Amino acid sequence: MSKIKVGVLGATGSVGQRFIQLLENHEYFDLVALGASDKSAGKTYSEAMQSRWKVSPKIPEYAKNMKVVKCNPSDTPDVDLVFSGMDSDVAGEVETEYANAGVMVISNSKNHRTDDDVPVLSAEVNPEHLDVLNFQKTSGKIITNSNCTIMGVTITLKPLMEAFGIESVFIVSMQAISGAGYPGVPSMDILGNVIPLIGGEEEKVEMEPQKCLGKVVDGKIKSADFKISSHCNRVPVIDGHTVCVSVKLKKQTTVDEIKKIWNEYQGEPQKLNLPSAPKKVIDYLEEKDRPQPRIDLMNGNGMTTSVGRLRPDPLFDFKYVVLSHNTIRGAAGAAILNAELVYKKGLLRAK
Amino acid sequence: MSKIKVGVLGATGSVGQRFIQLLENHEYFDLVALGASDKSAGKTYSEAMQSRWKVSPKIPEYAKNMKVVKCNPSDTPDVDLVFSGMDSDVAGEVETEYANAGVMVISNSKNHRTDDDVPVLSAEVNPEHLDVLNFQKTSGKIITNSNCTIMGVTITLKPLMEAFGIESVFIVSMQAISGAGYPGVPSMDILGNVIPLIGGEEEKVEMEPQKCLGKVVDGKIKSADFKISSHCNRVPVIDGHTVCVSVKLKKQTTVDEIKKIWNEYQGEPQKLNLPSAPKKVIDYLEEKDRPQPRIDLMNGNGMTTSVGRLRPDPLFDFKYVVLSHNTIRGAAGAAILNAELVYKKGLLRAK
Amino acid sequence: MSKIKVGVLGATGSVGQRFIQLLENHEYFDLVALGASDKSAGKTYSEAMQSRWKVSPKIPEYAKNMKVVKCNPSDTPDVDLVFSGMDSDVAGEVETEYANAGVMVISNSKNHRTDDDVPVLSAEVNPEHLDVLNFQKTSGKIITNSNCTIMGVTITLKPLMEAFGIESVFIVSMQAISGAGYPGVPSMDILGNVIPLIGGEEEKVEMEPQKCLGKVVDGKIKSADFKISSHCNRVPVIDGHTVCVSVKLKKQTTVDEIKKIWNEYQGEPQKLNLPSAPKKVIDYLEEKDRPQPRIDLMNGNGMTTSVGRLRPDPLFDFKYVVLSHNTIRGAAGAAILNAELVYKKGLLRAK
Amino acid sequence: MSKIKVGVLGATGSVGQRFIQLLENHEYFDLVALGASDKSAGKTYSEAMQSRWKVSPKIPEYAKNMKVVKCNPSDTPDVDLVFSGMDSDVAGEVETEYANAGVMVISNSKNHRTDDDVPVLSAEVNPEHLDVLNFQKTSGKIITNSNCTIMGVTITLKPLMEAFGIESVFIVSMQAISGAGYPGVPSMDILGNVIPLIGGEEEKVEMEPQKCLGKVVDGKIKSADFKISSHCNRVPVIDGHTVCVSVKLKKQTTVDEIKKIWNEYQGEPQKLNLPSAPKKVIDYLEEKDRPQPRIDLMNGNGMTTSVGRLRPDPLFDFKYVVLSHNTIRGAAGAAILNAELVYKKGLLRAK
């Protein structure tokens, strides 16, 4: 069976590099187009990257000599699907162009996340939101994944909502520098320091989980109705967002019951045995001081959500700590898993 | 006028070093005794420290050749007051011995903080708690200061409680490694990492602010009755605890009103013009991404509480960020300020 | 064909963990005994480790329930070979006991490195040094690997010595904290800092490469006769020692010739196709600012030596930068490669 | 006596900030003009800086409301002297314009350092180089200070050269991120990492000490004739360059003799009692693991050169470690000290 031809938009950026790394020898997808800015277009990927490749020792052999092109449907005529890791100042418009050109867009950018006919898809959480694709007016469809910070949090909330209902959530993040891309955060600002602000982040954190955990009503996504408060901080960690969560539930339960529900949680990617699906969606760590980014980052190849320290909360019901890999589970890996889901469900057809 | 003769117990530890640094040429106090473990006793301070002095380039000249003694009233016969920076596994008992021997004990250790006739004194917050000293049965009195993490938080809560009343508080800390002493946190555990547990810390954080903000009733301190929930984390920062706070108040108010109240707040140390009192108790920083430990740590010589990012909170009323220097304002500096207050109020007499 | 039964001595330490990680499903070796201190003996490995496992998210399943025993031949009766990652204060004696008991000892400890009938074996560099094993008087033989800092350096020197001869070498290291074990370096000492001393390191760095590059004469190893000067520094890096090298050669050559010789270098492990042998022994990186520990650490699964910045030196002939993984290539991985070499050459027999 | 009116060119950059910090209440100089790029010109300094002020908690009050102007003699009509902290891509030309306009230029930029009638002045090392000012053709004179990396090294070499003569020097630096300015080094590149390249640095390091330690011959500076080899590295340290030095001398001497000569060294700034002159030019630290940037950075208010670990070298004669504060002693502080020297020697006159 022939593979689906795909492209990566924003191929030279941090998320773009992850796409290229994770798409090497992919079972469903054949990466045939690397889109980037005008500055890079026309060069080979190696030439365009020089010393900007940061995610592993080497650019994969298969990508080295691919020619970089502009992010434009006419420059990438072969692709049936594009993964977008573009900056949000250009992503919105370019993604719409691709959708108009009949190309499926799997985006990591924030621009279309608030459109009520665009799912903020987390493959284990809300696969039923794919129903709204029918209501999108473009021939190509747009699917986004959520912000990296709430990716793991939302995954832990999903089984809690199903079993007990959610009243309110308090979120404090300690986020890795890779979330800001490259060059991103100046070292003078973060070495031995904490920055208690990430521009625009708290707004996303306080809104996206409810959309992700919402319902499809009349072809539109209606967000769940609980409230979230958040504080978002940058800390000197390379990869891996650590998040302190307190949650108030609608029904009473116990620490042990929650642990059991989390450890047993399986979503559609696990049932469909998708290539990027982690065996364990949620891994509850019994060690008293975990999860920690340095140790638990690559749990499930960076696709598992690690959780620990579940305990009663004096103001909410429970508090716990979530860790997920911000550029794999929180970005490129989540997008690829979304594409795999779409493919396996037959929603993606080669041209 | 002759100075009060004082000693430092735990003189070789992290907090002990700060005491020695901050007591150099002190206007009221003359440091005459350095107490430490049996291992160090008998050596000069320089010999005892070797390469363990960490708070600044050099051990102050005045302390270099002082002989270290054991932490025992009979080994420090001259002192009228001791500052205690001892480990909590020995501090409780030794401090009681000193109090029995008629020596005033200004302690940074946690052991006596929960005694209902021992104030958890924050000089700008609850000087009226000194009334309970009369009810202590020892001839020497014991005064503690609070845990370093909530020191700055409690200072910001005091004017809010006075003006509006406090309903509940949510606290998430990102704490510096110096809070764990030396050798303290192994570098393998914290470099490029976050540890989402500090043993015993959340218990203190959820209890001490209420005691500090409580009332004296019948010679005992009755804690304020609001509830606190906390998550405490260790981050790779040398000095300076950054704390995210959300607070629910009893009366409505505005961001501007709170900023004004904070910026104008003055306590008894400011009125008495105590040597270690910062001019500004609370400094509200208007920059959008502050306070930050690296930049704001030494605000007011490490004695000012820096606050920023005050904004409405979807679940509580307001959220904001607090930074204070954990080994100055949160430990040695606070203890010295407490001693200055006691001295200036005439509660401390030379033998 | 049945596998050789092996044990790991010092199984709870940093190097011990790497042994356990790297020996999972090993083609030649079956890890059947985990030796550690009396404190750990009698516990399962999981119990003994608690939160001390640091090298990856999880203790491998196969090791979790193995019972830890004492480091004593009578407590590990089944093994034909032990890998030793013990502290040097006990390693020397215990290793001799094992050799006396007929067990081959592959050691990462420094104790026997200076014995003139014990090879400091680097499998690609001096396999001919195995000849001295015949002259060891014990029935089991002892083989050490070199200090982690000079491991990669010596590998780069080997082809230079063969082709041009070496006159003198200048070495300045910037070493990772994992080299000091756990708890090892206190974070207060290294966060945002450089420590320009590693106790005992310069002595090893200035002596071991000459032994490793020496000749076997009359059953003893005679060190090569060039001189080395070194400065050893600790820097805030988790894994990966970066070393600046300047070298004076006996014959003239060019940058291009050296690069070619390095890139083509193959040792006996490559010829024998040993399981842990990297395909490339030395990987010369053409990027101008490499190698770097964060990016190049895992080159060749942590077994390749990454080199860069080869350029003329105003005082020596050439200068360059070497990076190797200090706990894989510089410790456990090197030891396992040594054992594989010994096995494949028929020097290791099951009891 | 009225003060000399001075300006700072490049006032918004890292070095510019240090100038503003160190010139507060200066005894000789009155900072009246802040020059910066067109983008900042016209704003108050506070407005221009927003959250770019990094060297201490607060912009000094005196500078906050000063109006930023362009770097042009006609925009700064009052000044008799300018301190230049401009980027090297513009510094050369602008500095020449100021010199032509009769303004003395004290520059931290590299552009004029190689001119043979411009001293690379280190006030304690080569005050006699001021003689060449007479040979500069402009009415205003240009004085540079050396590169930050070799500043401390050259200071330690000066008394060695005087007493013993220098044959050759080997230098390996581990440099702080502040040396790259702001935003400077991306955190993704340096957190938990070492970068073994600083563009253009080794060239400066291998040439400037010889000029600084050279002689004035016929109105031109003739460099000393020893050779230097260097490796320059970036490490995750905020401020403070640590440098490993090996030196070959022309005459034999001992470790004790060198320590004595260093500890007693005094230059003209000390004799003239200049305001920024440290009491100790060189401070030899007897602790075995020092100097370290975190601890020794502010020795002598950041103006003293800290040295340690002097010991014999197998290839050269001696090896040792130097630490100096790269933005104080290595930049703004050195420039101010140079200006103080010029002023006190009567070479600077008010217009």
C-alpha cells in the first residue's frame, strides 16, 4: 500500500525539526516537501539548517538533501497533508490557503484553534470532534492540536471528567525553554532564573482544555463549562513542561480510585494501535518526588503523560503533578498522532 | 551605649553564614560566640569553614579567628541573645536549654514554631504577638521567624487582610536550592530540572501564614481561619523563592487599590527605623514579567518583598507573583530584624 | 550458544546503573548478579534503588526484582565475569578477591590501572595489551578501562601516533557532573559556576594516555614517552566531557590529512563487529562550533568520539575539541566493549 | 572643582548599563549624555530600556529620565569624554568622529585596538602607553581597553614579565554568557552545555596581551614578542570569565615567589588612589578549588583579579587559574579606571 505524501511547513523551526525526526520511516506517511521562509527556500535542508538543528545529533539522512520550498500549495503540488509548525504570525493565512487547495492541514499553531468548526484534537481525548470536519467549508480540512502546556493536563482530566465530572481546575506551569523556539529565550534571562510570564499562554491555558473536553453540538464544538485559573512560568529546563494541578470534582472519589482510572486509561489510538500511540496514555509514578522532566521526559518515547503526587487538596479536592514532553507530546508527536488517527479512520485520502 | 552580646548557633551552616555576614558592624549587636557541632568546636572559624563559606567571596575579617564552640549555654557564657540557624533535628532541645539559661533565642528553625506561646514573628506583620512572651515559662524567651517560602507571601497578605479580609489562598512555590542548605540538593537532581517535592514544606506553607496573621487571645496565639492550598517545587535557582499566589478576599476591591495599599505599607520596623528594616516593605513592580529572582533578589538589600503581575483570577479574586530572598528576608535577615524589634521595644536586656 | 554469566559490582551507583541499562538483552552476557554495599544487600534492586535510579525513566524490568547481594565471590557463585563500578576505596581489594577466585574482572575503577601487568584497555586503541593477561598471577584476570576524561582524547591520539608520532599534548577538560557520581557535586557548588579542580584527575589525565598508547615489553606495559599537561574543570553539564586538546607531532602533516585519518579510523571492535562497537570510532564534525555535549552526546549511541575545530596551534602543531560520553564511552560502555573483545577473542570461558 | 562632563555611547547595551551603574555619583565624572541607536533616541532612558535593564534591580534614579540621543558629536555637544560600549559594526567610525570633534574616547570596542597609535590600556599594566596619544592625529584621543577574556590574564602576566620574562602562554577560557551581550546567547544553546567556539575571540586573545605588555618605540606600540595559543569556550555562567593559564618563563622561579609578587603587585591606579582602583590588584586564593565565578566574582567590587591553583606544569613552567569580572574589570570598570587615570595625570581637560 502506498503511503500518503506529506509536507512540513515551518520545517526549519523547533517543531519542524521534531516533525522531520519523528516522520523518519513513518508507516503511513512519506515526507516529500519541506516548506520554510523565503530565506531558506531553494537551499537543501542541510544548507538551510547549518547549525540550527538542535533536537538530536544529526539531521536524518533522508532529509539532508531535500530541497526547501516556500510554504505555498503551488510549491508543494504533491502533498495530500501538511503538518504545520509555522509561527502564528503567518500560520493562519497559509493554512487556510492549503485547506482551500484541498490539502489536509494538521497544525500545531494557535491560529485556528478558536474556530468553532476546527477541532483542538487530542487523539486520546476527543476523537469524536472529528465530526465537525464535515462542517468546514474548505475542501481540505484543518485540525489543530492544543497548546503544549495543557496537553498532558487535559489528558489527565479526561478520565476524571468521564467518571466524576469537573467543577474547576487550578494550573501552575513550569515550562521548558524549547517551548519558545529558537533563538527563543535569551540565556541572560533564564539561566539560574524563573520568568513568571509567558506572553499569551495563560489565556490559552484557561480556554483550550474546555474546548478539548467539550461536545459537538450542531456541527460546532461547545466547550465544557468548568473554569480554569492559571499561572505560567518559564524555568531553566530544556524540554518538558511540569504542571501543578488542583482540581475540584462533581462527585466524591479517592486517591486510589483516581490512580486506577488513570493507569488503565486507553483511548482510540491505543485501540487502533496507531504507530505513535504510547502503550500507556497516563503513567502514575508512585515515587514521592516525581515526575521530573530530566528523568521522566522520554516516558513512552515522549508520548506518555507522567503523573505523580496525587493527594487531597485543602481548597479543591485533589492536587497532583503532570509532566509531558512539550515538543513531542505537546507539539509534533501529537500532530502526527492526530494525522494517524485521521488516516486510520479513513478521513484522509490520497489525491 | 554598649552593644548586646550575641551568639550564632549553627554558625557553619548556610543560614549561620548569613548571620555572620549580616551582623558585621551591627549597630545593636556584638557577635561574640559562634556555636557549631562538636566536629567544628575548638577550631577557628576559618579552619572550621575551609571551602564551605558560600555566601560571598570572603569570611568577614572579624569572624575569621573567632574560636568555634559547642552549642551549649555553658560554652557561650557571655551572650544575652542567640540567633539559631541549627538543623531541626537538634534545634528544639538546644533552644530550650538556652531559654532555660535566661538567654533570648531568635530562631530560624521550625521546632518551636507550632508552640502556641511562641510567636512566628514577622516584624512588619505581627509585632503584637510579642505579648505572648510573658506567658513563656522560661526566663529566656523564644521567638521564631516563619518558613522562608511564606515570608514574603505573608507580608503581602497582611495589608490585604487588614483592608479586605482573606477567604482563601492558593500558593505554588518555585524555590531556590540554597533553602536546602549545604551540601543540600545534589546537582544531578536539579540541573536543568524541576523537583516537584520539598519534604515537609507544604505542611508549613499551609499553616504558618495563618499563625503569623492570627490574634493573641488569653496569652496564646490563635491562628487566622482562612485555608491555604500549596504545591512546593525546587527549581535551579541559587537564591530567591518565587511564589505564585491566588487569593480570595472577603470584600471586593480593585487591582489599583491593592497596588496602592502594598506600595504604601509600613510596619513597626519602618516606624522605629530599625537598622535592617527595608525602606519599602513591599515593592510592586510594574514591568509585565517581574519579579524575577536573578534581577530582583537584592531589592532593599534582600529585605524588600518584590511583587508583580497582579491581575484578576477566574477562580479566586486576584493572582500575583511574590519574590523574596530566602536566606536574607526568609531566614537570617528576618531573624536579625526580629531581634532589633525586640531590642528597640525594650524587651531585651543585657545580663 | 549459552551466554556468559556476569555480575555488576557497585550496582546501585551511577556507573552500575549504566551497566544494568546497557546489559539489557546483551548478545553475549547474561546479568545474573547485582553486588552492592551491605546496606543494599538482601533487598530487591527496586527496593535498594528507590529514587536513586537516574539514567533513564525506568529500571529495566529484568533487573527490578533481582536480589542485591554483597560484593564477594562467595555471594555471586555463578558468574564468570564481573563488571566493577565500585568506589575506589573498596574496589582494589574486592577486585583482587574476584581474580583470585577465578573470575574475570572488567573494572572501571582506578585502583589497578597503574599495575604494570594490568591493561588500561581501550578496545579500539590497544587490544594487543591483552597479551599481559598471561603474566597476571591470578586465575581470573583484571582488565581496566581508562579514566573517562582521557577516553576520547586517547582515541583521537591513537591514529595520530601511528601516522605521525606524538611529541607532547596539552589537555583542558570541562567535565560533566555525572562523573562525580551521586549525590556527587552539590548544586550550590556548580549551578551557574565552574569549579577549576577535580581531585586527583589531573594526575590520571597526565599518565593514563601514555600507558594506553604504550607497548608490551617482556609481559609488562611500557608507557609511551610523550608528556601531557592538563587542567581539569567541572562545569554545569549533566553528561559529556568536553576537552580542548593541543598536540605537537613528530612529523609534519595537514588539517585535511588528520581529518581523513580520523574519519576512516577502525579498530578491532569494528573488524570483529562487536555488539557495542560504534560504526564510526571518531566522527569529525565540520560545523564550526561543535562538538557540544547537549547535541553530540549520543553520537553512535554514546560510543562514538566526536571531534571538531581542528586548526593550527601557534605553540603546538594542532588544536581541536573532543567530546565523549563520560558514563557510556568513558565508563560502562567502554567496559562492556572490553568484555566483548575479550569474549570474541576467546579469552573468556564459562566455568 | 567641577566634574568632567561625560557621555556613554551604546547606553542601552550590556556594557552601557554597567557604565551607567558604575558612574552613579562618580567623583570625577558627570554623566550628561546617553547615546544609543536611532530606535531609542528621543525616549527617556526608562522608556528605551523597558525590561532590558539586566545588571541590577533598578535603573539608577539619576538616569531614568535622561533623554537618549543619537551617537553623534552634534547630539552630545557638552561632553569632554565619551565611554563607548557600542557594537563593533558601528563603533569604529563613530569613535573616530568623536575624536575628530575633540572629544576623548574611552572605548570598550575592538575596532581601534589594533591601531599602532592607540593604546590597549590596562591601567595597572601599561600606563606608559599613554605616551602614544601625542602621536594620534585627531584633537580628541582614543584609548581602548583590552578584550574581557585576557584582561585578568594580562594583569597576572605583567609582574611575571617584569620579574622573569615570558617565553610563551597557553590560555583556555570558560567564558560567561554576559560577554555576548543581550539577547546574546540563546538559552537553547547554552543551558547544561558548553560551546567550544566564540567567534573572533581566539584571534584577540592571541594578540592583545602582547600589545598590552609591549613597549612604546618612536610613538608607536611595539608588541611583546612571546607567543600565545588559546581555546575559547562559552559556559553557562552569567558573569565572570574563568581562564586556565600555562606559562613558560625566561628565568627560573618558584610557586612561592610568584604568589608573593602577585599579592604585592601595585600599579599606578593604586599609587594615585583612583576611585575605581581595587586595593588588591591580584588576589591569590589559597583554597585548593578557587577561584570560582559564583563566589569570587565581586572580589574588590569586581575590579580585583582572583588567581589560584598555581602549580608546576609538565610542559610549560607553571599553570594557574584566573577569574575576572567580564563586564566590570573586563569592560566598563576597566574603561572608567582608564578614564580616571587619564584625568588624574592631567591628560583630560574640560572644553
